[in-house]
Amino acid sequence: MIKKTLFLVVLLIGFMVTAQKKLPKNKVLIEESVANHKIDLIKISDEIWSMAETAFEESESSKLLADYAEKNGFKVDRGVAGIPTAFVATYGSGKPVISILGEFDALPGISQKASPTKDPLNAGAAGHGCGHNLFGTASLGAAIAIKELMEQGKIKGTIKFLGTPSEEKYFGKIWMVRAGLWDDVDVNISWHPSADIKADTQSSLALVDFKIEFFGQAAHASADPWNGRSASDALELYTTGINYYREHVKPTVRMHYHIQDGGQVVNVVPDYARLWMRVRDTKRSGLMPVYERTVEMAKGAAILANVDYKVSLISGIYELLVNRAGEEVMQNNLELLGPISYTAEETAFGKKIQEETGKEQVGMDSAIKPLEATKDHPGGGSTDVGDVSWNVANINLGVTTAPKGTPWHSWAVVACGGMSIGHKGMLYASNAMAMTMYDLFKDAKLVTKIKDEYKERKGQEVYKANIPDGPPPIPKN
Ligand SMILES: [Zn+2]
């Protein structure tokens, strides 16, 4: 038995040595850079994690990232695109221009300690249930590794780290796209915390968000209801219409609503009601007719309830444009890096989360799988990286930061993002993205190939930011 174990250990060491041998010298320098900044990066990520600031209110989180970029020699423009928490950190000059995205906003109501059982850090407060504390910090780590290679004269060009706020609510990147922040960029890099590692070859869903308000006439609900015109009647009729409409849309369409105001008390006929409505489809082209119909239905509901109505666009995002040429570069680097290894404690932490959330107790999955075929109609969520991907060639990565099967946007993801499972994924993402960027800086033909695929996939479609004119909806005070 001992002999067998010894043999395995020797084999493993042998494998690790060969795996390391495969890394070219400059990619070893990338690993060293990430390792040198590791303590700072973990500290920044943990601070963002514990502050858990939400949509457009991420002032401290944004500052932590922007300050660290500045301290590392980047020129930082803060408050870009009319968003106080958005920034661009630039280093270098000339072509190619490679950008990398950093998100840092949290989700309301899912505060959680770095513990494998549900236990809020601050009851009712926000939490990083999408791992954006890791997202922004990993991207900054990758940008710094590239900057250091430039400083050493190993590569030439421009690296831009973009601090992109409010992904979870208003989709801040749309305003940043409209401000032209990617106009001079050749290729953009992005990633997302996940339950597995992959060069992302799948698109995301396009969506549109809008607000419907109904305006009626208040009256005593019992003494003189005939004087009342109920805004909440209109709201109920509207959602009933939506729920009937579900049967007559394509299976790729999703419709969700959130009743924000349905009246205040039981004995008043409500004169005001408000609904946040969302429509999604796998393609923006399929989404728009459904969107137009759901807007028309507000008029129908208002007629039935004899009230007035108003529809206001909040924002809408495009589906992701996949770039397989770019993902192949990422895939090569994932294969160079190999899977993440976990300690027995980390595996036990992951399994406990799986037990608590009713999932199979298999721990983390960090195996490097072959590049997937791109599906025509992917399921899943939406991201404002979609809008970036319609304006510049985009490469997307997913890295394991939580155990397999973990419910996303939940306490379980918050828990992992504040401890070593999340930290390991974050540092891994820094390495994978920096190595991919390095390949692009080194090989102009590769950049051209990626840009050509982007142009071909975009085709004749003209991008139009789906947001109202005027400034972004920054919360007051
Ligand atoms: Zn996210």
C-alpha cells in the first residue's frame, strides 16, 4: 500500500513538473505576478465581499479596485459614462488595445458568512451571490500581470481594465458602450465565477426591462367604491394577460414581473400601481416583437380598468456574440494550467453546501473539458457583456468558485466567495485571462482572426443601445 502511494506521489510530482515545463517563460512570469499580488488581491476581494455594495452604489468597491490599479501604474479615469462608480484604468500605448472587464456589484437580501450553512453576515443586507467581488479583482490581477510584462519589454500595446458597475440591476455596461469606451479596443476579455471551468462558447439571453405604471382614482373601498378607478385592477388584469400570453410565445421566450406597488392599504381603492416587467429570448431579434406586444397589453389593461397608464423603458441587453477563435486561445491556456486542486477542508466545505442545498455531495468540479459546440438556443441568464460583445470581439471564461450544482444568486455562492474556494478560482481566472491576453499581444494574426470572426457573426445588424436618452438611473443620494 505504502509502495503504491509512493509510486502515485512520484507520478504526480512527475506530472506537475511536466505540466510546469509546458508553460512558456513569459507565462511563468504571469504566474509569478499573480502570486506576488495574491495577498493584496485576496484582501481587496474580501473587502468588496464584506461591503456588498449594490447597483450603482458601489463607491467603496470601485475605489478599492481603481486605487490599486493607480498604485500599480495605471492611468485611471473615474466616473466615466456619467456613472460615478465606473472607471477605465489604462497602461501602455499603441496597438493592439486589449480590454478586460471587472464587475463588483452585489445582490440585495442574501447576506451570508463564509460558512457552509445558511447564516447571514448582516440579516437582510446584500451579499455577493454572483461572485462579483472575485470577478473585478481577478480581472485587475490579470491586467497588472500584463502591465508588468509590458514594463519588462516582453510585449507592446495597450491594456485597459474597465470597472463596470451595476451588472445585476440596470446593466451599467450599456451606458459605457454608448459612451464609446470600447471604440478603440481590438479584443475584450471577460470571465464569470461558475461551478465549472470553461472557455465559454455559449451565448446568453437578450432581454428588455420596462416599467408599467397605472394611474386611477382613489376612493373609500366600501363607502363609495363607485367613485374609484383602481390602478391595481389594471395591474392584475395586465399580469393575467401576460400569463395567458405565455402559451403563445416560442419556448425560448421568458417573461417575469415584479409588482413594485399594488396599493398601500385594504380600505382605499388604489390610485397608483407599478410593475417591473422583463422579457427575454435567445436573440434580440426574437425578443422585440414580444416586447412590443407586452407594451400594447398595458393599454388593454388600462382600458378594462378605466385608468391611465405609462410605459417606460429601463434598459435592454443583447445576447452574447460568441467568438470561437478567441475561445480556442483561452482553451489552450486552461489546458496549460490544468484543474484547481482543493484541500480536504475545502472539499468538506463544498460537500456541506451541497448537503444543505439538497445536491449530490461531489465537491467542486474543476476539470478542463473539451471546447463545447455552440448551441443555437442556450438557456440560462443574461449579461450586459452581451452589449460589449456587439461592439468588440469578446472572449469569455468561466471558472469554478463554488461546488457543483450550487444554486446561483444564493447564500451558498456568497459563502464560497468569501473563502479559499472563491479565492482559488479568482487567482486561476487572473492567470488564464492574463495568459490569453499575452497570446493576443504576441500574435497580431490571432487578433485579426478573432476580429474577422466577430465581424462575420455580427453581420449587417446595426447595434443600438436599448436604453432611454439621458443619464443612467443613478440612485439619489
Ligand atoms: Zn454575475
